[in-house]
Amino acid sequence: MGSLASEKTVVGWAARDDTGHLSPYSYTLRKTGPEDVVVKVMYCGICHTDIHQAKNHLGASNYPMVPGHEVVGEVVEVGPEVTKYRAGEVVGVGVIVGCCRECRPCKANVEQYCNKRIWSYNDVYTDGRPTQGGFSSTMVVDQKFVVRIPAGLAPEQAAPLLCAGVTVYSPLKHYGLMAPGLRGGILGLGGVGHMGVKVAKSMGHHVTVISSSWKKRAEAMDDLGADAYLNSTDSNGMAAAADSLDYIIDTVPVHHPLEPHLALLKMDGKLILMGVINQPLSFISPMVMLGRKSITGSFIGSIAETEEVLQFCVDKGLTSQIEVVKMGYVNQALERLERNDVRYRFVVDVAGSNIDDAPEQPAN
Ligand SMILES: NC(=O)C1=CN([C@@H]2O[C@H](COP(=O)(O)OP(=O)(O)OC[C@H]3O[C@@H](n4cnc5c(N)ncnc54)[C@H](OP(=O)(O)O)[C@@H]3O)[C@@H](O)[C@H]2O)C=CC1
Ligand SMILES: O=C/C=C/c1ccc(O)c(O)c1
Ligand SMILES: [Zn+2]
Ligand SMILES: [Zn+2]
């Protein structure tokens, strides 16, 4: 309880420019405010968005930038008005750490859609400081944006649920796509996609993985439990699967054609875009008109949905498939993620990496 007497200096691993290379960086955290929770980071997942941001794919990156938004840690201190958490509890932090609390999305508890949302990194907090993410020893976060990690979930397992997990859960819930027996497609079998297979299977769906090669076929079917597998470059297989899916969760992080995937949808089917792509995607209008199909997008999930997906995973005994690495490996991990060489999520063991001892690297 109580607030820190002074600002605390911590070490995070920051990108200094659009090479996206991370190196140790010292910065100060704000003093613990009345509603703040101080989180000692244990684990942080690596999402493809961390590459987009560190490498400035969206043209809005500010440096130094400490990425990381799948954060699990231990509460080490709370502000005097914090009611939800106590020191010693294991908690999670995701993509959003602030919102206006007054707009329609905020009032509807879908604060991720608030136009005044504050991102957990590459943003500016209400006190004017840059926000910094979870590849750091410590974060200070408003209790509203902190979730409890339920008993029965290992902290490193929980990390990918805070972005990848809720990102697939939220649109399935919102669009009424949780009913058993639905036929779903997961386009792009990476961090988000593999959670898509697991969550959709747990809802009782028939799940087809749509991948860019044959490489992941055996693991998709045998390890993740997918029911069918399509290689999007196999036009015969794609044609045979036309008009078969109720929805597709599209996680591809680069420009790609939509029409071959729209053709897989049944009447009223939904193509749900997840990938952050800074170039226009295109399709001819009959591809959606002749079948009343929809193309939509979805952005992570709310804090309430994050709590729900964590409990959903406990209840269903659902785990993420992760490779745990130390912070010293983070640049290799980012490179491997970018070249599609991870099954399926890297999680950095931040607490086990002694990052406070690392000498700071000069900015380039
Ligand atoms: N909307 C939202 O709220 C969220 C959006 N995202 C975004 O979703 C996208 C996917 O994220 P994530 O799952 O972490 O990414 P991953 O890199 O883990 O997975 C992406 C998958 O897309 C496929 N792919 C096809 N072409 C490429 C390519 N050229 N380079 C890399 N992968 C390719 C691969 O699957 P295969 O081998 O099967 O073809 C790959 O495994 C990103 O753009 C990310 O920013 C992430 C989280 C939340
Ligand atoms: O990984 C989570 C963030 C996703 C995201 C979606 C859209 C967008 O414009 C971003 O900058 C990030
Ligand atoms: Zn993410
Ligand atoms: Zn708002």
C-alpha cells in the first residue's frame, strides 16, 4: 500500500529506430498514483504487432520504444485507492492502459474502441510521459486495465491470452459465433491463429486451417486438433472448399488477396480481419454481394472479455503453445517471428533474465 517516495528507475529493452533492434534502456516510472498497480514483470509474449511497432510499419512509431503487451507479473505495490488487487497477486496487462471513460464505447465496456485509448507503449500517458511496455522489469498501470490471472493458469501460459487469446475470443462472442457446430476458418497459423484453432475447437466448431504452405499440416491437425487444412496456394483444394465456412479469422500480417478466402464463405459468412496491414486490400463487390457476405475487423477485446477468456481457458483446460526465451534472445526471437519460424508464440522470461543488471546501450 501507499505510494513510492520517488520515481523509480527501471530497465526495459527498447527499439531506438526502425531497425526494431531492442537493447537495454533505463527510464523512470511515474510515482504510484491512487489507482495504480505496480507490476513486477514475470513474462511477456511477443506479438507480431511488436514488430509492426518497433519497425515503424504504421509510420507512427516513437523511440526509444519498449514494446510488449502480453504482460504477466506480480503486484508489488498498490496505490491507496486500489480495491481490486493486493501485493503478491499474479496479474496481466494487455494492449490498452487508458481510456476516456465517458464515450459510448467506454460506457459500453468496450474501452478498446475508445478514440482516446492509451496504448501500453508507443503512446503518451495522461502525465505527458511516453508509455513503455512489458519488455521491462516493472510497469505502473491503472487498476482498470489490470486483470487477475486465475488459479490453474501458469503465468507464462497466460501471457499469450492477453492479446492473441482475447483477439480471437472477442469477435466470436460479439458476432454470435460461439455456437457448437459452426464451421470456422483460421487464415494464418501463427500466434493469434493457433489460439483461434484452440478457442474455436473448444467452442465445438469444425475448424479449417488455411495456411500459406503445406509445412504446418501435420502439426495443425495432430497437435492443435484442426479438422481440415487448406494450402492457399493449392487452387484445386481451395475450389473444393468453396462455400463451406461460416467465418474466417484472417491473421495474415501482410498484404494478401481476399477473394480466394471470400469464396470459402457460405451465405452470410464473415471474414474477420485481424492483421495490421498498411496497404489497401481489395475485392470485387460481387464477391460479397452474391452471398450477403461481410468483411469486418476486430481489435483485441475488452478488459471484461480478457477476464472471460482467461477463465474460459482454465475451464476448457486450454493452453497456448509457447517457446519461452530469455531477454537476451529477444532480437533473434523477433527475427524468427518475422520469418514465420516459431510454434506458435515466443514468451520472454523477463524476471528470469536479470534485466536490471544489463548495462545500458547508447542510443544510435
Ligand atoms: N486486430 C487485433 O486486435 C490484433 C491484431 N494483431 C495482428 O495480427 C497479425 C498476426 O499476428 P500474430 O499472430 O502475432 O503473427 P504471427 O507472425 O505469429 O502469425 C502470422 C501468420 O500469418 C501467416 N503469414 C502469411 N504470410 C506471412 C508473411 N509474409 N509473414 C509472416 N506471416 C505470414 C503465417 O501463417 P501460415 O504459415 O499459416 O501462412 C504466420 O504464422 C499481425 O498483423 C498483428 O499485428 C495481433 C493481435 C491483435
Ligand atoms: O496486437 C495488438 C494490437 C493490434 C493493433 C491493431 C490495429 C492497430 O492499428 C494497431 O496499431 C495495433
Ligand atoms: Zn498483440
Ligand atoms: Zn472513451
